[in-house]
Amino acid sequence: MTTRTYLFALVDGGGTVPPELGMVRRLVERGHHVTVLAEASMIPDVAATGAEHLPWTAAPNRASRLPEDAYYRDWECRNPFELFRMLLDHQFIGPAPGYARDTAAAIDTVRPDLVVCSFFAIGAMVAAQARGVRFDVPFPNAYLLPVDGMPPACLGLMPARGPLTRLRDRIIGRVTLRQWNKGVPRLNALREVYGLPPVAEFFDQVHLARRHLVLTSREFDFPAQMPDHVRYVGAVLDDPDWATTTWTPPAGDEPLVLVALSSTFQDQTACLQRVIDALAELPVRGFVTTGPAIDPSALTAPDNVTVVAAAPHSAILPHASAVITHAGHGTVVRALAAGTPILALPHGRDQPDNAIRVSARGAGITLSRKASRRKIATATRRLLADPAYAESAERLGSIIVRDSRTDAVIAELEELELPDGSAARPII
């Protein structure tokens, strides 16, 4: 069997880690050589895949997912323009020279056939292009880049249905693209250092990828006119390695409600407490997993609610009657795959988009993250009382499960051209 060499340049985005490292694990299991550039916070996760780990040195190297180790505090942003500045300065453009330097050095050492770059690691894409190595960009969520027919990202909007909403999308699209393009001068300065010509717009760098691998089902996303290099390859439903502990259902026969907010810090402690207080009013068994960013001792729970740091959602979900979540993509698709309806309390990032895709399909309810205890309790009662939510979740979930079992993502990663220019077929 022909083996190939892959370099993954990954940034710890919390919920992005399990699906991206799921790709790594599958390549290693296929016999390929895989090296992962990753932060110290990801060392145990990378080790569990069997891949080799290289640390970021010039680029940021976060020690943990605790708030004190965050590159920036997006939960403190007072308006979208402040968030754009923070993203450009601390995530995309500010650290790009470091990502480029580390990735270029790794390419020279590893000599990969393909580099897989986190969407956040713009500098890694520059380095791969400069070294003449093809690169792919995974999207472990709904598709984020502007395309015709897709509503603007991260705002929780439904697709345009008439003149007014199409005008809405054009205006928002222009405003947001203008903000992203403020990073173009610094991006082009970096490209010049590496001997590359300038790009006109910020996302041109991302579109230079060989493939955009969208790690979800096409039916979960909204329909749009996608570029030829975009591939929907199905969700990776792996649990994070820090959550692979044993789990025993709490005693009782009442409906089980799983509560899981972000695995990174998004100032979610107060919201978690309101969810717990809401479940205290209901005849349910609540089970809360706080993730690595929140200490369970920061929460006060009644007798019918269990709070732990981590537990495998894949083991819990078959027993659950509802999930209350921030609507991170990983939690959402795993809940739907189990046919479990969702109460979404999006906190930011891509979470409003995931929430609207759930509620638009009748598979759940969306509330503000600031919703009161009473509203959370009322919405949870609705989810449990109306079987239509579970039926819709099961319909969409069956598609997600089907697509997750195809290994389309591995087929795309293995479909590389050979040195003579012929197309290499996926390994059987």
C-alpha cells in the first residue's frame, strides 16, 4: 500500500479539535505518516491519534483551554467592530508570521504531500503556498465563507427569501468584507516576504486551497452556490479524548437532559447556573458536563442534577431526551445523530448559525444565552412534551449518521496527484 505524508497545522478552537484530529486518527489508521503542529493544550489529544506532535514555537502556543491562556477575550467585546479588530490582531493576521515560520520549517523537515491548515492559521497557508505544497482547509462547522445564497455567517440568519432579505445580505456582506479586508495590507506584506504576489481580498488566501473540506452534511447547511473546491464530507462524530471516561446513567426513570456548553471559556458560568436552576423545577434527571474551561465546583446543583467535568456524550446521548447546549457544531451534530432535540443557547462565534439550522428544521428551540431560568424551563418542557421535535431531530440525524460513515473526508485527502501528474486514487 502506498503511504503518504501529511502535515496538519492546527489551532485549538475547542470544538474544532475532535473533528480535525478525527481526520488525523483516520489517516494514521490507514497507514499514513502524519505530523501535527499544535499547541500544548492539544498534546494529549494529538498523542491519542498516534500522530507525531510538533509544537508551535514562533506562533502562539496556548498551555490550556482556561480563560487565562486565551489569546483574546471575545466574550468581552462590546460590538462587532471590536470583535473584528480582535480577530485580526490576535487570531488571523497578528500571529500569521509565526504560523508561517513554524509551518515552513515543518514542511522542510517533514516534506509532506499535503498540508491541512486550520482556518485560523492563515500564515500556515502562506508557508505551504510558498513552499509549493498543496494545502486543504477543514471547516468543522457550517460553511463560513461568503457564497451566493448563504446568509452572512455567525449572525443566526435564515436564507434570503425576497428583495428585502437579499438587500440585507448584500449590505451585511459588504460591511463584514470591508472589516476582513483591513487585514489585507499585513497579509500581503507577509506574502511578499515569502515571494508571493499580493491578494486582492482577505479570503483570497483561503480560496487558494486545493479543497475546503466541510465537516458536516450538506443537508444540515443551507443550500448555496458553492465553489468547485468546496466538498461536504460529513461530520466527524468523535468524542474529545478528554471526555472518554466511563459513564453511568443517574438513578431514576425521569427524562434525562444533557447540558453541555462550550469546551472553551465563553463566560458561560452564569448561563450554566440558570440552566441548572431551570432543571431543578422539572421532573427530569439533569446531567451537566462543564468541559475543561469551567470547574464543576463553581456551580450549585440540586439533587436531580449531576455536574461533572467530562463524560462521553456518545454514551449519554442514546439515553437523553433533550440536550441544552451553546450550539457548538460538534455537540449539535452528535445530538442530532442520536435523534435528540436541542435547546440552543448560542454564545457567539458560529453558534447562532448552528442554532438557526436546528430550529429551521424543527429539531429544537433557540433562546438567548441571557434567557431567564423560567424561559429555559418552559422551552425544555416543550421539547420533552412535543414528539415533533424528536422526530425532526431523528430525520436530520439519520442523514448526518449516513454521511459520517462514508469516509468521504479520507477519500478527498488521499486523492492527490502523483509526481507524473496522474491522479492518485484513494487507497483501498
